[in-house]
Amino acid sequence: MPSYTVTVATGSQWFAGTDDYVYLSLEGTAGCSERHLLDKPFYNDFERGAVDSYDVTVEEDLGEIQLIKIEKRKYWYQDDWYLKHVTVKTPLGDYLEFPCYRWITDEKEVVLRDGRAKLPRDDKTQILKQHRRKELENRQKMYRWKEWHPGFPLSIDAHCHSELPRDIQFDNEKGIDFILNYSKAMENLYINRFMHMFQSSWSDFADFEKIFVRISNTISEYVMQHWKEDFMFGYQFLNGCNPVLIRRCTEIPKKLPVTMDMVECSLERNLTLEEEVKQGNIFIVDYELLDGVDANKTDPCTIQYLAAPICLLYKNLENKIVPIAIQLGQKPGPENPIFLPSDATYDWLLAKIWVRSSDFHIHQTVTHLLRTHLVSEVFSIAMFRQLPAVHPLFKLLVPHMRFTIAINTKAREQLICECGLFDKANATGGGGHVQMVQKAMKDLTYSSLCFPEDIKAKGMDSKEDIPYYYYRDDGIRVWEAIKSFAEDVIQIYYESDEVVCEDVELQAFVKDIYMYGMRGVKASGFPKVIKTREKLAEYLTVIIFTASAQHAAVNFGQYDWCSWIPNAPPTMRCPPPTEKGTVTIEQIVESLPDRGRSCWHLGAVWALSQFQDNELFLGMYPDEHFVEKPVKEAMAKFRKNLDEIVSAITERNKNKKLPYYYLSPDRIPNSVAV
């Protein structure tokens, strides 16, 4: 009688093993096997990290194995089991891989197909078509869209982490408990003694060092030493943790009535301001989005303030970007003066602090939350709803969706919810952050997520004109590496543009993102359909780059750039100055966050800047969803390209006082998971 050897690999996560009854059956083109008992209580098979083999004898040859069924029956209590994959050796000596990489919970049957990726057109038999359809029907019941706030991209329909499908939950929920992690961070930083000292001001700038100097960090210490200097202020627009706002100024806006007399002493080329603009030496950052946003009112003992500044910058003869004019409101007038480097020292310093505070708010809520976390959740939900596990694009994208829905759900549960942790220290807490996302949706366009296109649209693409924009340089290299990898995978499975058009699952995936993520807004520029392999490669690059590189660029530098509180104040406790010549050091310190808010802020930026335990970085694919040799060769080529980028960045950073490494692939996690 024919005999099959079945090898079962269990995950290495905590509690991944099971002591339940486990059954297996094989289904082939010539028949089905009986249900075989593989494990029962106290047999000690399927332990955490184990690989167990069994011989399955059948009455007659089953033909080509199409499906295997794994069934778990509870022995005593719920005992979830993480099944990595099953390998079947046929009587002819062939090996078939059946990837799973899922939790088997309760008393459920899991049906697996072999690991060869297939488009809908490739399935010829009714049994395979039915399996494909049933998988998506079940997923669409589990992964439902829900509106968290009006105008937001839709998110997962779950109130808390424990309501999520088991497959997308964190292995250890305690590991991503924001309250626990922030408190632990403050304890590790030896600042927990200050964490309840709200309304208690610091004495002076040096007093902030009481919560700072415990950790040695090259960049953050450099920031502490140089934060008052104009070159450091300007440098952060290029290579800080929010390097996405600066754009070349093609015309001085009417709402910023800067004159030549005001800035003449800052210009170094003996040109007029208008001539400097024409030569491309003037840049602008406009925080208009903050205009009209309500400041945090959750603490009646502390009035908090927001501003919507406009900052004009200049590329000097050393090719450094430095500020030359700051207006702290959107409407010009006598009570909204334009602050200049030639003003009194504290006038100019406080104006820059207000810009840094505004930049922090835009960074946290728009650059970070909306444009990486919420967008990646849209991609993730649409993937689970519309792409079955056998689809090549599911196999390509699933490593880049790891834990994204889970971290966002936990954030909605503890961090950005009403009375959440975000309210404790941030002037945009208490609902302002919600208003900001709603306003920012109009600028969330497909082209703005295409990295090279967005850089060019802002006039920031010339390496010759702007030589020290490392975020741009490294980002384009990583973008091109990801795009090349996507193109290689597409070439394997899509032989023509016609095949792309005919892929109904791909088109449903794209439509879901447009309709539910972008709310069907035509102006977003998100495609409703994809018709060519070239467009598909770009689309997949947007998804992978956003979830990996873009998130890394704007997340993991938060401690470096925001831990020195005066450089990134999460709130301001006095209104913006309305006249010049009155600012004192005491007024600046009173404006900055109190001791309690400073500590919660520091705990947050420390916790958010840490990699996950067992982090998987870009190009690391330990879960073998793909089994075909051509794809594995494409992966090897991708890793080689990434290694070359790492080497180039390492070489450039040698001996730099301010190294830029956030887009080095060995520091880019595969997905948004923190």
C-alpha cells in the first residue's frame, strides 16, 4: 500500500505547541485518505519549535496531492497551536511543501494548498477554485472594515487587541502594552520620580538634563549641545525624524510678507530675495494644517497652546539650510510679527522653539500616524480580504503586514483614544490629533506615497543643489531596490499586461484600498484598477516602502531628535509671542512642558524608538511562503542589493558627527509593528 511521509513543523513562539488531538487527511486528484491521528495528549509531539514526522499509509494511490486537512480537537482547555508548515513526501519520492504560518485555535479544520503560488486563472479544478473562494469568504467575515472617526481611512472592526483574529495578534500582548512600556521606559531612564509632577516647571534649560543624561546617545547628545544653533534647526528639516515637509520656495506667499530689508543680512550671494528665490536657494515649511486645530483641554490646571507657523529657510554658501524668517501664525499683522535671526536672542530662540513644537505635532499625527500606520493598516486589511494565501501577491506582501493591524488596534485602545496616553503630554491630545488627520486626508495622495515623485514635486530632487539630504538619497536607493524586487516577482507570475488585467483578486484588492482606505475620493489619485505590470510594480513598491522604509525613517529617530525637550516640545504652556523685545529666558522655560509632561514625552519617544524583540528587517523572510526557485533567487538578489546599500551608508557615515542611518536596510523593519 502507498505510504506518505508527513513532516510537521511547529512554531517557536511561546505557547506555540499543543497537547490536543491532531488529525491529518490528504486529498489528491485520484482520491482522499482517511483521517489519521498524528498526536494526542501526553504524546509530547508538536512541542514548541519541534519538527515531527509520521508515516501515513493509504489503501490506494491518491494521485497528485492538492490539499491537506489539519484538524485539532480539544483535550481539556483551549490550547492554540502555531503550525509553520507541513512537508509531504510522496511514494514516488517527491517533496511537497504546504505553508501554513497560522494559529490553529479551538476545534477547527485548516485546509492547506501546496506552496506553489497560483493566480486565479491557474486553478483548473473545481476543488481548488472552491477552496480559494471559501478562504476569501471566511476572511471577509473576520476582517471587516470600520470607521473609527469620520473622514479617517477605514480600519479593522475590533475594539481591542483580544478581538482580533488570532493570526494577526502579537505573540505576547504584554510586549506591546503602551502603558506598561511607557512606564517601564521612564523607570529605565530613572525619571519616574518626575512622572506625576504636572504643573511643576523646570528651572532653566540645564534643568532638563536631569531627565536626559542617563543614556549616552551620540545624536541626542549632539542635539542637546547644538539645538539653539541655526544650522541644527535647518538640518533637521533634511535629516531629522520629520524630513518630509521642506520644499523649494518658488514664490514668497502673500501671507508671509517678508521684505528684502528684513533678510538682507542673512543672504550671502549679493542677490535680492527675489533673485535668491529664482536661483532656488529659498525653501519653505508651512504648518498651515495646524491653523484652527483645538489645543488640549483635558487638564483644567494647564492651558496648552498650538501655533501654525511659516518658516522661510536659505541655502547658504556652505550649502547648509538655515532659517531666515519665522511667522508664528497664518495671518500677517501687527500682532503676528516676522521673527528674524537679527532679532534679540530670546525672541529668535522662542520662535524656533515654536516651529519645533509644531513640527513635532505634524510629525506624530500626520507623517507618522496617518501616512505610515493608518495607510499600512488599509493595505493589510485589503490584503487579507481579497488575496488568498496561494496568491503570489499575498505571499509577497504578508511579511510587510506583520503585526500592523495589531499595533494600530492597541494604539486605538490605549494611546490615541479618548483619555489615552496621547492626552497626557501632547497639545494636540484631547481631539486635536483627530482634527489633524481629518484635515490631512486631502493631501494623502497616491503620488505623495511614491517616494521619488514626492521628492521631485517638492523641488528637492537635485543632489547637486541640495547635497546633504540623506533621507532623499538613501530613500531613493531603497525604493529602487524594492521596486526591482517587485518587478522580478511580477515577471515570474504575470507574463503580460493582459494577465494583470485578468487577475480579479488583484483588482478587488486595489478597489478595496481605493474605496475603503481612500474613501473613494477621486482626487486621492489612488488607482481603481491596475492594467500594466509596470503600474503593478510601482503599486507594490508603494505598499512595501510605506510599511518598511518610510515608517523606519520617521519612527526610529524619535529618541535621537525629540529626547531633548526644548528641541521638540510636545506642548507649549504660554501663547506665541505677539511682539518683539519682550521675551525672557524665564518666559521660555515657563512655555516649555512641565516636569510631568516632559517625562511622559521622554518615555514615549524612548519606547517608540526601540525595535521589537526578534525584529525582522527588510529582506528577511524566514517564513517560506514562496517555495519556487525563481522567487528565492529574486529574494537573494534583493538581499544583495540591500547589503550594498548598507555598505554605502556605513561608508558615508564614517567619522560623521551626525550620521544618518534610519534608512539603512539593516535598520528597516519589514513592517509597521511599533
